[in-house]
Amino acid sequence: MHKVTSKRQVTLPQSVCNAISLQPGDYVEVFARDGVAHIVKMTSESIAGKFSYLLKNQAYPTAEDIKTALKQRAVDKFVADDRY
């Protein structure tokens, strides 16, 4: 049995991570259905698919494109917060 922290965090058992090949830094989708919480490992294709409506006939971003965009967003946010 696992306890949820005050930040709503739970440590996933290694057996669960191994079962879905989940590694540190991977993205997951968490959702509830019928009173059960589900954790699904996301791939670059499934992440891109979530935003396909934004692409409008453009190629899906690669995993590296997504990582670069996330890093740039963090930098932009840090710089924006630092100005005030």
C-alpha cells in the first residue's frame, strides 16, 4: 500500500515501472475511469497526437523536438519571471 504525499505524489513500484518500461524522464498520462486511476506511458507519437489539431498538415514533432520545446518554455518562463 502506498501513501499519497501532501503534494499528491506517489512512488510507483519498480515492478509497475518495469511492466510498462517506464524510465525517469518519461511522460505519462494519468486519468480516472470508473473510480480507478490509470497511468499510461506516453510516446512521442501519442504526445504529438494530443496536439495534432495544432499542426494543421505539418509533420509530428520528434521526441527531441518536444524536449527542446519544453526546455525552451522553462527558459522563457524563468526569464519572464526574472524580469519582475
